[in-house]
Amino acid sequence: MMKRTAAFIAGLMMITGVCTGCAAPVQNTALGAELAVSREEGKEPDSLYTSAQMKFATELFRRTFAADSGRNVLVSPFSVYTALAMTSNGATGDGLASFEELLGGGMDVSDINEDTAAMINRLNATEAGEVNVLDSVWFRDDSSFKVNTDFVRDIRSWYGAEAFKASFTPETVREINKWVDNGTKGMIDKLIDDPDEFDEDTVMVLVNSLYFKCGWAEEYTSSRPSEFTAADGTVSTPDTLFGTEDTYYEGKGYTGFSKPYKGGFSFVGLLPDEGTDIVDFINSLDAQELADTLSKPKDGTVHTSMPKLSLDYDKDLLGIVGEMGLNSSGLENIAAPDSPSKEFAVSKIIHKTKIDLNETGTEAAAATAVEIYKLEAVIANPEKSYYVYLNRPFVYMIVDDATGLPLFTGAVQSID
């Protein structure tokens, strides 16, 4: 594999996807009793945490769309957030300060750990559906790098991360992909495409997976073809779901609705005002305005439509997260004090997502990979009727009702 440039020779790899209960990977050893810890429950997120995470989610989506506006975009801000929250435990100095500002609005890493742990535990306890957030850490096992066991214990404690000594050969790539495949129930069968992804500078891979499968609280009884006008003006006739809901939104330059899932989650559809370009709309999204709008629905009945969806997406998010303020160096805390390697930084944040939405509900998954490399030398009663038909480019989210935070956020510009 070609040597990365100086900006990329460093790193960290966070990967979403977990194979709980599967055999220890070939050429990789699962660590058990020697790093056994109790799983922490954490504390329920407060308004500072939810506000910071909503800002992170909105900015990540807005910047990802701006960088890839020709595609149907789908990101899981919670997956990326959780992966970076694990990573923050390895940061020091200015690097740590940038993690704390980006993820917590200035909260310290211990509070970010506690709040995220509590949210993960609650999501994993979902009964009327299936939501799994799983984590792991893979680290190099040779004389060039000695892992900081306190760092590993911290992420095992707060995030339930499984720990593996890894050879970082093509076999490690295959095992990580198998892990992701199992953790996402086959929705993402290959996160890392290049079997020679890892070179001698790769020292660690952190893994977080998010899998979501919930049925609608009230299922659609059928679908029928209906026109959808794409961003480029072309018209298609995808299978479309029509219904009536009780939650209607009027925001700055858009209207919307939510449709509940079983288990405490909702689909939220946001339709820009007629004549508003989807690119301009997404560029104008404001986290606080969006949170305020979603917390204050209008009274009334809303007649809705949305196309059935089967979409996937992938993107390297390192540049985008860097633009958001992350200092990708300063990860010295991942190494033991006597480790030969001393300086590390993030080289990639690989992100893949997939969603299937139909009459019965929604299945979605996300995988996020962040490589760590060593440096050579960083409801109310209806009173009025509304109509929100998602028959032109729109934004959608899968939202955790308890916090109002999006697990997934996407934009549809065209339907094949």
C-alpha cells in the first residue's frame, strides 16, 4: 500500500460493527480476564450533552452533504459521535480539548463517557424492536507499540468495548469486516475495501456499530406508485407510502411530520418550502432552531407521503470532522509510558450506512472506522389539517424520542 502523506501518516481507526460471541479472530487474540472490568451504567444525559450532540449531528450532516451534494446522503451522527467519544479517552493536551469542545461543548471527557454510556445502555434495552450499539478495540501486538491498558479499561468500562490484540495483516481486515457484518446483521458486509489497508504505522482500530430495526407503531397497509421530482427536475414514480399523523412541524423554511416507531423512536421528514433548493436548505440548517421546532409541534392532523427507501452510503469523514474543529493529533494516551511509539493521530474516519424503509417499519445500520497511525517524527388534539408530501428532495431522521437526538440523518434527492 502506498505510503500516506504526512497529513495522513498517523492515526486511528474507529470501526462500527461488532461480532459478540463469535470466535476470536484468526491471528488476533481476544483479551478476557486480564482486562475484565465492570460495565458502568453512566448518568442520564443533561441538556448540555444533548445540545452539544445535536450541534454535532447537524453540523456533520450539513458538511457531509455539502461535500457530496450529488448523492443521496445518509449518516449516523450517533455512530460517529460514539466512535469519537471512545477515541477521546486517548487524547491529551490540545487534542483532548478539541474532542471535549466538539463532542461536549466544553464538557470534560469523563462526563461525555458517563452520558454516552447511559444512552447506549438505554438504547440497547429497547424491547419493542431491536437497537444494538456495540464497541471494540483492536491494537497492534508487537515490539513497536505497547498499549496503555488504562485506556483499554476505560473504554471497556464505559462503552463495553471488546479488546483484541491484532496482527494488522489482510487477515485482520477480513476479521474486522466479519465483525462489522455480524454487528449490523449483514446490512454492512464490508467496511474496509482494501485488504492491504493497514501498514506498519497502523497501531489501533476502535470499533462501534449501530443496528436499528423497529416496526411502525401503526403500519402502512399498502403502497402505490406516485410521482417524485428529483433535484435535477426528472420525474420518477416510486412506490410511495401515504398516511395521516398527529405531529406537524413548521420550521424556518420547511414543514415536516413525525411517524412513531414501536419502542420510543420516530421517523421525522422535513420538506423544504416550495422553490427552495435542497442544497441551500441544508446549508441553512441550524441545530438550535431544528431542536426547538421538533420540541414544539403544531396541533392538527397532517396528511403525509414518503417513498419507500432502500439506500446505502459511504464516505471518509476525516476532512469534514477536521473542519468541525477536531485536532486529529495528540493521542499519546493510547500508548503505555514505556511504549516505543509516542505520537499518534487520526488518518481516516470511514463511514458506511444503509437503510430499508417500507410498509412495516425500518431497518438501518451504520459502521464508522477511524484509523490510528503512529507519526514518523497528529400530541395534541387535531384542530386543523396539514399536508406534507415528500414528493421532492427532502431530509429525514430516525430520532430517539427520549432525547430528541437523531440516530440517522439523510437527504433524498432522487429515487431510482
